[in-house]
Amino acid sequence: MSLDSTLSWPVSLQALIQQLKDIRQPTQDGLRQGLARCEIKASDLTPWATPHHSPTDSYGRMLVWHGGHVEVMVMTWLPGDYSAIHDHGSALWGAVQCFGEARHQSFELQGNLISRKAEQPFAPQQIRVIESGLIHQMGNPGQSTFLSLHIYGTSSPCSKITGSARIFNVPEGCIQTTDGGVFFDLPEEQVLSCRTGLTADRQLQQEQNDLLQQRRAKAERA
């Protein structure tokens, strides 16, 4: 995407793009501090907000900028929106700045068993670095909609930086891959591959199944 197309954007986002366009392998501290220096506000992201996203989508997502080796996206989280448990495909590094109080959990996969690693909730304005191989889940347990800014990068040009992201579909006991949103109840045409045999403890199975049923209920009411 041409830098000329960003000239009408908020100054904070222009500053971010200028930082990202030449970065290939940033340090965690450098990425976190660089994003903080941009002083991005939630209002700067409203042109990319999707508060009326389809109820079949687990959250709203909109591409802001693709620079070949890095992409910037805005996610919209309505009350009750949750991503599926997932990783980030081809992305090697990244960061998230959240503009609301999000639930955030990390997970680890050992063989076919996926288990909760840590609860790491987001506070408003907080920035977290995305490490290569991170498996996590974000969601909005509150009553107010908020946005989050996501940066995903690689060391060389890639058209689908988060392509072939894995979804750890606990309710159905499988690992799916997709090039799109990491949603619950992903439509069959968006599933690139599916491997069965995924297991989890009873508590995690119940929690993820509850989130799946809540998403289906929203879709049915629409």
C-alpha cells in the first residue's frame, strides 16, 4: 500500500507507518516503545471500526495498511465477542494495543493436548508484544464496545502475513487453518485444512463450548 494513501490519516498512524516500513526484525522493547511513542488514541482508529460486523463473525476486523512485510489491522470487540484460540500463521513478530478491558489468555500445545498457560488481561491503552508461536485468545467480557490495534510482521515480503493461522477448535477436537478471521464456527469454505485429535481438560472444553454456543445464539438472533 502506497505511503501517499496515508497522508490523510491521523498523525499518530502516519508516525506508526513510518516506523514500520523499514523494520524487519524488531526487538520486543523497541517495538513496544516505538508503538507507545506514536500516542495512538482509540478515536484515531474509528475509520476502521466495524461495530456492525456480521454476528457470524466472532469480532470485527479491518486491514489498515499492508507494507509487504508488515500489516496493521483494527479489531472491533462488541460485548461478548471472543476470538477462537489461535496462533498467527506466518507472522514472526507483532504487537497489540488494546483500547478496552479485554480478557486475554495464552495457551500451550503439547502433542495433541492444549492447556491454559496464563491469564493476561489487557488494561485500556496497554501494549503487548506478540512472540512467534504465541497461542492465545482475546475477548470482551464487558458491556462496552472497544477497539484494538494489531501489528503483524515477517522478515521478508508476504502477501498473507497471518495466512495459515491455526485455530485450536476445542469444542470439535481439531486444529483448523485459515487465511481469514480466527472465528468460532468457521464456515467450511474458509477452512484450509483440519486435523483431528485435539484434546483439552474438562474446564477448558466447557468454557470454549460455552463461547461457541453464545456465538451461535447471536447468529440465530440476527
